[in-house]
Amino acid sequence: MPLSQKDVLGLRGMPREDMETILNTAELMKYILKQNNKKTPHLQGKSIVTLFYENSTRTRMSFELASKYMSAVAANMAASSSSVQKGESLIDTGVTLDQMGTDVIIIRHPMSGAPHLVARHVRSSIINAGDGMNEHPTQGLLDIFSMKEKLGKVEGLKVAIIGDILHSRVARSDLFGLTTLGAEVHLAGPATMLPAEDFKKLGAVVHRKVEDAMKDADVVMGLRMQKERQQKGLIPSLREYYDVYGITPERMELAKEHAMVMHPGPMNRGVEIASSVADSDDSVIAEQVTNGVAVRMALLYLLTRRKGEEI
């Protein structure tokens, strides 16, 4: 069945049924990705535009490949080389793309709420590819898909998310999505990067010691140190951060045997996570990239479906 709303702006408040529809559809798309011939007609006659006001490699490329694998007309619009530089507003840019017959506009923006603003002024479906320090719903969905694929379920899992929680839109989307699907989310990080009461209100279990968060965890996820969004002085040094909060082989022994290791990337090896952990047999960090394409294929297809249309 199609999704209940025309846009995917965040996982906060997304109905469980919509999440399950996306995850189930992503299974089929993952099957297509594994074939020698990845070209399918699922989006034939549809147009997809990526509109990025921030740099991106994984997210932008995976959306573009997802579009092209399913035969859509795909275009990329970089804000640095567009009329934005001439003073055009975000709404006017969105309306212009909408009037060109665009079916889906994928937006990444440094300001929280920017995709929500555009969505109110266009007929196109809007996908939030990351807005400020708010959410990154497609990353959250691919993380959840990765857990379900490897562990066979999401409900009842203990997921430990470690690191720079404050600046992480990924952590927020993971928290909203995982708790909706019945998982328990445990957070740990420096006090300067983890406002405990704020995240407790959002449904997380908050720890000051990384060891407490990782104990008996089914999944351990590291987060990138968001240096570009930080103010100075939040941590004494990167070496001290690794010593106290790094995901090391010794700390992984506290988690369940063969606990999943995850990271949304790009990684700072030796800062957030030890290379031996990132490259271990229990790591799905590389597979997360593949799953990102599958999930984004699923989203693009579901948002452009006609009511009653079957896969």
C-alpha cells in the first residue's frame, strides 16, 4: 500500500505501518540491487531532483543511483551553482522545481525545518535528506533495515548509540524510528554532547558511562564527531575522547556475543571507533551503504505510486 503522507520529512510521528511498508519494500529493492541487470521500470516517466545546500557523498549518490536504477529522470541541483547565489529564496527554488513537473525533490539543508517549509508550498513529494541538527530520516530507515535484515527483528532489541548525540540528526531519527518499532535505545556520550533530560523526554535511556550503555547490547552504533557543527571546548582532546568513549574491542566484550557494529559514516577511525572493530566480522558498516540505496529506492517508488498499484 502507498504511504499515508506525500512527504518523508522525519521519523518522529511517522506511523509504524508506513515504516513497515518501507522496510518490506526495501527487501525487494535489495534483491534487485544484487542482480547483474539493475535497471527496472519502477520509476519510468518520473522525475527526481536532489537539491543539496550541504556537501554530501553517500546520501546524494545513493539517491541518484536509486533514481537511475529505476529508470527515472534524475537531476542534481547544487545550491552553490544555482540562482540561490543570486538571492532566490528556498521556497521560490522549490516552487520553480515543482513547476517543472518534478515528482520528488530531495533536500539537504543546514537549517532545521527547511524541507518542512518547502513541502507546504509544492505538490512534489519532499524527502528530507538531512536538515540541520533535526533529522535524517532515510539514514534512520536504512539503519533500522540493516538491523532487521541481520537480526531478523527490531522489536525488543537493545541498541546502544555512542558519541556526539547533540549534533547528530542520525541519532534523532534512529531514536524515533527504533522506539516506534519497539526497540530500546541507550545513549552515551560526553555531557557537553548529550543533554540528558532532553533525550530522556524523547524516549531514550541515557548513560554517562559508555560501558553502561553497551552492556548486553544487541547493536552498537558509533557516531561521527560533528566537528563542523561544534563549538570549541566540548571535549579536551580527540585522544581523551577515544580513551573514554571510543568503541574499542574491550568495550565490545560488554555487548552481547556477535553484537552488530554500525556507523552512519564517514568514520573517524581511532576517534569514535577502533579500526579492528569497524572491520570485524560483526560490522555491517559497509552493508549499510548498500542498504541505503535499497531503502531510497523503496521510498522513491512508494512516494510515486498510484493508489492501489502493486509492486
